[in-house]
Amino acid sequence: GNSVTQMEGPVTLSEEAFLTINCTYTATGYPSLFWYVQYPGEGLQLLLKATKADDKGSNKGFEATYRKETTSFHLEKGSVQVSDSAVYFCALSAKWDFGNEKLTFGTGTRLTIIP
Amino acid sequence: NAGVTQTPKFQVLKTGQSMTLQCAQDMNHNSMYWYRQDPGMGLRLIYYSASEGTTDKGEVPNGYNVSRLNKREFSLRLESAAPSQTSVYFCASSEGRGGANVLTFGAGSRLTVL
């Protein structure tokens, strides 16, 4: 079946450091890939997505490239801020019955940025 | 800009009690979902509804029932709560029907079963 594996946290970085959160996946066919972010006390919200191989998703300074050859979708940011402290979830979307799609999530990586 | 609204935000139950979590969306989305979030396990799908009038089991449906009351509303019922159902529950919705599925989540409902 489909699965997502992301690096375990927690991850603690200093402000302005470079961030990488690793994500690899297993899926049949050609899934879409997503990063969702959960700020304290809130629900998840979409950070970025990529729908086909070699696509790069980007938003708020974060980037991730859909690498089919390595089945990866690593999240990167060049200079993190305290406001980036949150839990980050990698997810994939693959078709289920009747052409609909459902998401499979990784376990989440808690990121804390210290000033 | 309500999006997805869940109630209640917090609930404490005793083992064996029943309750219903309510969810409503105002985005005219076709698909709706209930997930639970547990430490170290990410989000796991309990039930989903691909469209009004249909519901299907997800990964962890045991102990739960759902109702898609209309296009806007999707409720989750615990008939006889157990401590293993202590979790944070998230409702979500999406346009569905084959698109690249972007989910919009509610703020969550924290349930404690004693």
C-alpha cells in the first residue's frame, strides 16, 4: 500500500539556519505530493504541493521538488524564522475508488526555531 | 471566511458514554473526512465521504459511525467511548472528484476518555 516516511523530530534550529526535512514515499502509480503545516492549536494547512515528477512546489520561502527516481519530496528553506515553528507533515494523494483521491500522511516533524 | 467548523473544541467523556462531533464546511466541497491525530502516528483516516449520500471506511473505523447529513455537514459519532479513543479529531473537506486533492482542515476537537 501507499506510505510516507519522514524524518523524526523534534528538530531545533537557530533563526536564519538552513532547514531540510526529509520525506520519502511508496506508492503505485503517480501520486501527488504535499507538505502541510500545523501551527500550535490549529488544524493543518497546505504549505505546498507538486503533482508530477520534477515539479517544484514553493510557498513562504519553503521549497520541495518531486523526485521520482529517489521517491522523495524533501522540504527546504534557506533561512528559517521563529514564526516557522510548527509541525510539518508530508503527504501523498493517490486514487481510490471512483477516481477520487485520499491523502496518506507521514507522522509529522516538529520544528522549533530559537532566536 | 469560516472554512471548516468543528464542535466541540474540547470534550471529556467517561468510558461507555456516547457523543457526536459535528463538522460543517461552507466551501461547497464534495468530499469530507474525519481524521484522528495521535502522537507519533500522524493523521489516520477514520471515515470519509466522497460525495453527499456516500460514506466509506478509512484506516481506523472501528468504534465510530458517521453521517453525511447534507453536502455541508459530516458528523462523527462514538457510540460507546473507550480510553483508546482519546485523541485529537480533525474534520477536513476537499473539492474531490479526481482533482489533486487539497484538504482544508478544521481547528480540531480534543477528546479525552477517562
